[in-house]
Amino acid sequence: MMMNRRTFSAALVAGAAASLLATRGMAATSAPLKARNVVLAHGLFADGSCWTEVIARLQAAGLNATAVQNPLTTLPEAVAAVKRVLDRQDGPTVLVGHSFSGMMVTEAGVHPDVSALVYVAARAPDAGEDYTALAKTFPTPPASAGIVFDGDEGRLSEEAFLRDFAGDLPEAKAKVLYAVQQPFQKALLTGKTTQAAWRSKPSWYAVSTEDRTINPDLERFMAKRSLDDRASMPQGRPGSPIWRSRSSAASCPSSWHRTCSPSWLRR
């Protein structure tokens, strides 16, 4: 089912909400574990504050939400940052990642307290997979040409940031986000996951059909292989970053009404 650009952040919340009733390998007759914790990881060109609008919605629903500060240095250090946050949670936790941080979700998601995974237009590699090689089997997304390096530090140029990364936002807000853009280290892009949490944990994937940082067909490929009968693959139009898209008053598509209902969230 297609979703317009006003429903994308709501889809993220709905995906996280739906996973609150995920079982962790329990028998179908057992009582499901209810998660009240949501941990959100960010990708390149951003910091943890990018999740503020989503966090506000989760908190309003009575959930405990925490954003990870991705160091953007190496994959092992980024995964360690996620694990430290997961260790502080008090029970079953939904782990959410956008764009590059899908690598972190895939690796850290095997944590025993993680009850479900939510990939938001994110990388979802298999264990040991060369993501760069996989991505090269699809057309190169426009944002790639806008990455500039200063030594080992990479960032998006202002033109590429405003057009390809924050193109769905008002220009004034996009320029503020550009001003606080965090650089990443080249070494970050060379890491490979050793785990594939989506093979053992219930997983949701939101595809951005006009993404300019990851090819949408690559997103669909990763989504289809990581989903099971407890998961969903909503699709929406925002290019990126969909955690900041014009969606705060959004409603869910008909198939997601139950999982997006505030009363259902508070059960």
C-alpha cells in the first residue's frame, strides 16, 4: 500500500508499535512480551536529535524512547554505542534505524532485550555481506555524488544536503540541519556485519520510494528478504530524511489503523 508524504513518520511509529507485541521465539500459545522501550539510531549526515519529532510521538504514547548518538567513526564503535543504550533498557525493546544505521541495527539487534527491529529506508545487510558491492548492483543514488571529503572526514555538500537529503523539508529547517551535520569517517563505510538480526527477530521495513541516498529498489530487495509473516513493508514518497518529513499530524493507511491507534499503544 502506498502512503503519501504526510504518513511516513506515522508509519515508523506504527511499525514500532506493531512490534510491541512481537514474541521472541516463544510458542504461539505463550503470552507475548510487551515492549515499552524504543531505541532509535541515526545514520550519516545527522545526529541523535534528528529523531526528536518521532520521540515526542512515542513518549506521548507512553513509551520510553532513547536516541543513540552514532559516533560515525567505525562500525564496531557505532554498534558498541547502540549496545550501551540497549544495556540501559529495562526489558523488551524495539530497535529502530534509519539509512546507514540499519547496519548497526542488523548487528546489535541480536541483543537479548531486542524484541523487534524497524528499518526506516535503511541498510539491512546479511551477515558478512559486502554492502558496497550489493549497492553497486543497483543504480547509484543521487546523493552519492554530493559526498565531499576533507582527509578522512566525509559530509554532504550543502547543495546535495538540501536537494538529496532534506529535500522534503522547508528550506529554512533544512539549512539548520545542514549546519549541524556531523562528518563521518571513511573507515565507517568499510565495516561488515557479522550478525543478521533480522533472520531471528521480527522485522519491519519502511521503503522510501523517492529516496535519494539509498536506491529504492535496493530498499525493496533488502526489505523482502528480511520480512516474515509478522512484519510489514509500508512504502511512502519522502526522499529523506523521513524522520523529519512533513508528517506530524499524519494518519495511518487503512491496513495500519489498528497498530497506529493510541488506545492500542497504551494497552
